[in-house]
Amino acid sequence: MAKLVIRALQGNATSLNLSSKKMYEVPTSVSRLKNVTVLLLNNNLITTLPVELLSLRHLSELNLGNNALKEIPAVLGHLGSLRKLHLYRNQITTVSPEVIGGWPNLILLNLNHNQIKRLPPEIQSLSKLEHLSVMDNTLEELPVELGHLTKLTEMNLNFNMLSWLPQQLYNCKALAKLHVARNRLTALPEGIRSLSKLRVLDVAGNELSMFPVEFHLLELQELYCEGNCFVSCEPLVSQQPAEVLALKELVARFVLLEDRNKCSLVHRALPCYPPSLTSMLEDSGRCALCLGPFLFTWLESVHFIHLKKDMKMRRSLTVPVRVLLCSYKCFNRHGHSYYAVAPI
Ligand SMILES: [Zn+2]
């Protein structure tokens, strides 16, 4: 090992490959390689890192994959020049906020095959991150701060224990590939259409019953969704009596409708009301048939989308997509292909 380091020193090397050397420790002489930008330490038995690594001021890529680290060594949190960091196949259980805050230039973080239960909110400081991979860990939830990673193009969270995803994920507008297969998701958050750059979505092996509203408007190229609990299309005749809406809902609908008219008294008066009212109204929906607004009461229905015909994808597969209607009156109208979902 020392020989390799010396050779690298003599050659004024910018990269050093110490992978698969059965190393337990990183030789401290590494610190003398001031010009090293790429350091490969993967496939060893490393449990800690020497503080001398701090002298590698130009280190841009570090591979510590397949070692025996139980945590992310604190010294890494001071390597601000890092752009790519591989920590896959270790025994890491936590990601400390202090360490993660020290990588302002990171574009790739690979934490696959560890035992990480949660990611800290400080992940938002990785503002340049493009690739995040935390596959095969024990993640139960994601921090809402993930939504700050607006440069993120690819995220792989396959094989975890996620039962829900934060809606803020849809703020990651650059996301092109999202892998959340083999988790415990029962639904994807509403608003997925914001991910206008999404091309690959892998949700296979979850517990989804349908896709969120406007899912079919995404320009997907690949969709993997086998092994879910999608509602099946077995039409039953159903004629529902018109319901009587609660006064609160009726008022809300009136206000929402009036608010669409920029000249109306309601539209002009709303800003004078407490912000809590406006934020409540922001949660309103729009009937897929009459386009009328609703706030607290809607009718959940489903339509079946053919991936090839309706989304111009290669697969010949039909998937259920959620549709919200304002009333049974709309549902009972003829000429649409929306189905109410019958309880099993
Ligand atoms: Zn309607």
C-alpha cells in the first residue's frame, strides 16, 4: 500500500486506486497526495478514516463502497470539494446532520445497501445534488426538505420501508428518474404533474390501488408498476341519488367559484381575510367533468388509462388513475368513462 502511495507521490498523481487491498486502515501518507482528485478505497475492510484526509483539498470523488463503516466518518464532513461520494455496502445506520452539511458541491451520493432508517432534514444543504441513491436500506419516511433539491435528476429509493412520500418531493422539478419500487406505498401524493421532466417511474411491488390525479398527463417513457393492488375494471351498474351537501361545502364552492372571476367582490375581498382561510382554499380541487370547484367533499372515481394509446408509451398495459368529481350529479351524467370505486 505504502508503495502505491509513494509511486503516486512520485508521479504527482491526481487519482489513486487502493481498492481491493484488504486494508483495515487508510495509510496516513495519503495526506501527502495534495493533488489527488479521485481516491478509490472500495472493497476493503475500512472502519475509520484518518484525519489526515483533510489535506486532500482537491478531492472530488471518493469511493468507500464495500467497507465496514458503521457511520459516515466525521472527517468527510470537512471535505467540501467532494462532488461524488460512494458509501454503498457498509453498515451505516445514521446520516449525521453535521457531516451532510459539509458537502456543498456534492452532485452524487450513493448510500445503497446500508441500514439507514432516516435521512436528516439537513439534506436540503446538498443544493447541487443530481443523483441520490439510498437503495436497500430501512427508510421509513423521507424528510420534506428533500423538496429543496431542485437539481436532483435521479433518485433511487428501491427496497426500503416507505409507506408514504412527502408531497414536497414534487418540488424537485428536474427529476427525470424516480425509483421507489419494493416499498410499502399505498398511494402517491397528489400533484405528480409538477414533475414535468419525469421519464422513468418505478413503483413496482408497492400497495398502490391507483395512480394520482392527472398521472396520464406525464410524459413518461418507462413505467414499472407490477405487483401492486390496483383496482380492477369490473363495471357494475350504479345509479346514485344526488346528495345534499353540507352548508360549509356549499359556501366554500360558492367562494371558490366567485374567486375565479377577477372582477368579483369575493375575489377582491379575499386578501383581507386571515391567511389561514386562503391557505385552506388552496387545497381545493376541480371536478374532472364540470370543472367546478370543491373543497371538503368530492367523489373519488377512477379511469383506466392505456399506456400505449393514452400515454404513447411502448407498453400495452391499462392502469387506474384517480379522478375527482364534484357530485353524483356529475357522476350520473352520460358520456364519460369514469368509474366509482366499489368497496371490496
Ligand atoms: Zn362536477
